[in-house]
Amino acid sequence: MNTIEKHSKEQQFSNLVRTYRKQFIGKGPNSIKVSFKDNWAIAHMTGVLSKVEAFYLNDERNESMLHYTRTEKIKQMYKDIDVHEMEQLVGAKFVKLFTDIDLADDEVISVFVFDKSIE
């Protein structure tokens, strides 16, 4: 795959991630940058928290709840939804998601793992 095709697929993948998050969470990230490496799609997202979630962070007792919902529940979401369009785009079967959020910086790193190289 040439550089232009790869960039186009990465952008399309970003759009799918944004769509899934908006559809199932209610808010998509403000920005997403995706890079493909071997069988990984690595997504760096900023501006993922809603205004209500940001408000909840004014009380540190809410941090663990927000961290859980924005990591473990997101992983579960990708197990439960139809990701056929994503798989078709990259030409590989989705295996699992690794994700973590920095609540203070409103920043997420997600690694989508596929069953074969997507580069």
C-alpha cells in the first residue's frame, strides 16, 4: 500500500472510530490521529470527555468511575457492536482493544488489534 492509500485508510478508520463513539457514547473525540503498524491500528484521541464528565472530575471521587467507563466499558462496547465495516476497511478480523485514558489531559490511546497485518 502506498503512502497516500495508507493515509486515506487511516483517515477512514478515524472516521469510523468517531462514528462508533458518537453513536454509542453520545460524544466523539474532537480529534483523532490513527497510525497503522503491523496488525495494530493505534488511535490517539483528544477531547473525548463530555461537559458533564469534565464537571464530574471536579470531585476526585468520580475519577475511578470515569476511568472505568472510558476504558473497560469501551472495550466491552467494541465486543458488542458490529465492526464489520472496520474489518472490511483494513482487510482483517478485529481481535481486541487495548485502551487507556488520561482524564486530566482529556486524552485517549487505543490500540485496535487485528488478526493479520493491516499495513
